[in-house]
Amino acid sequence: MSGRLAEVRRLHRARPRRRFVTRSVAVLALIIGLSWLGGDFQATELLGSRQQVNAARFLSELRPWPLQQPGAPDTLPAQLTVAVRWFGRMWQQKGAAAVATTLAISLVAILLSGVAGGLLSLPAARNFAVPQPFLPGGRRPSRVRIWLWRAVFGLTRGLLTVVRAVPEYIWAFLLLAVLGPTVWPLILALALHNTGSLGKLTADVIENVDPRVPRALRGAGAGRLAIVGAALVPLCLPRFLLYFFYRWEICVRESTVLGMLGIASLGFWIVDARARTHYDEMLFFVICGMALVLLGDLVSAAVRHVVRRA
């Protein structure tokens, strides 16, 4: 046993050393140290007695309001009963409607962006936005057709870049000035930003697709639409659904945030509870948002499992 241990230690000492990793760690530590000194950070501002008192008060106010009152039950089963009843009342009064509004906003937004992003991904893919896609060795097209398709590719890529480069809340503010304080500025803001993201990601998937199937169809005389329906959609659908549901989770989260603009979604009630310093209600609506994201993750996993089996 001692011989094996000595051999392991010898091999450890003889292992190849990567000075780049060591130097990178040293440079990172130096940057952190200089940032700490230059930023005038004080540890007492994070762990001081005042901060500890504020943290204790904040945590105590996260409990449901009936448990903060004098005479509240002190046994765990009774406290759980009171908390469950309070959650039920909150759900009936505000939670159900806020969750429904947030879910509706996110669903409409992601469906619009899914359709628009999927359609725009085709002319944004380098291997599809050409005069003769998936046809190697064919007759050389004219210069006009080549430059025409390059223009289509460049304009589509530029459009996807622009709509995803502008944050959702900027789109929302711009659309509020045009459409007024309705739910549509939130929906369109989310749809525009996620169209750019889904279009770009799906175009990358199309560019990296296995070319053998579309080439076989193209060689048999299939046109663009036939290649899309018979080859690109089946090959790209699993990856597209992965991105689709991931962006849906982002839509749920962002619709919660954009609800702060005045639409009665989860974000609106979170801001309302924060303004009234009702941290128990704020935590309730945050938990509702987390449950929606978890629901989206479960639905995503189930749909992708069905697609993989099919």
C-alpha cells in the first residue's frame, strides 16, 4: 500500500504543469485585491451590527402576517395551519389572477416569437440563404442571384441582431408610448426580443445540421419547401424546442419584471407589496413566479422526451 501511495505522489509531482492556469489565477487574485482597495469597500457595511439587525427584522417580516401578530400560535403544526390558510386566501384574492395574467403574457409572447423566429431563421442560415441550397456541384448561379441572396441573409441577420440587442423593457417603454397602457406593449416587447434570440439560435442549428438528408432530397429534385418540411424541421425540432422552452422561462421571468409597468401580473403585485413593506406578500408572489418557471421546466422536459422517442 505504501508503495502505491509513493508512486501516486511521484506521478503527482511529475504531472505536466500549466503555467497559464497558475498565472491566470494569480492575475485574478491581484485584480480582486486592487478592486477591493480602489473601491473603498468596508466589511462592516456587509456584516456590521446594523446590517445584522436589518436582516433579522427582514426575515421575521417574511412570515405570513397572522404569524407576526401577538397571540400567534407557537407550535409548528398550528403555525403551518395558519400559514396554509393565509396562502390560500392570498391565492384566491390576488395570486390566481396574477399567475394567469403572467402565464398568458408569456405564452402569447413566446408563441409569436417562436413562429417569427422560426421563419426568419431560414433566410438567416448561411447554408439555406443561397441560390442552390444543399446542391453541391450544381450549375453556377448568376452574380445577381448570388448577391440577392447575400442581401437577404445580411438583412435578416441584421434584423435579428437589432431586435435582440434592444432589452425588453426598452421595447416596452417605446411601445407604451404608441399603444398606451395595455397588455400588448409587454407582449410585443417580449416577442420582439425573443424573436431575435430564437431566430439566431435556430439559424445556427440549421447551419450545423447533418447535410446528408437535405442533399439527398435536393438531389432527388426537392425544392426549398420540401427540404424544410422533410429534412430541416425533423432534424432541428429537438434543439429548437430546447431553445423555445428556455426562452419561455425567460418570458415568464421577464413578464414578471415588466408587470412593474402597471399590468396586474406578478411583477405589479411584487412592487405593490414592496412599496407597502408587506414582505410576506412579496415573498408569496415571488414563490408563485418560481413555481411558474418550474412548471415550464417540467413541460419542456416532457415535450422533449416525447419528441426524442418519436
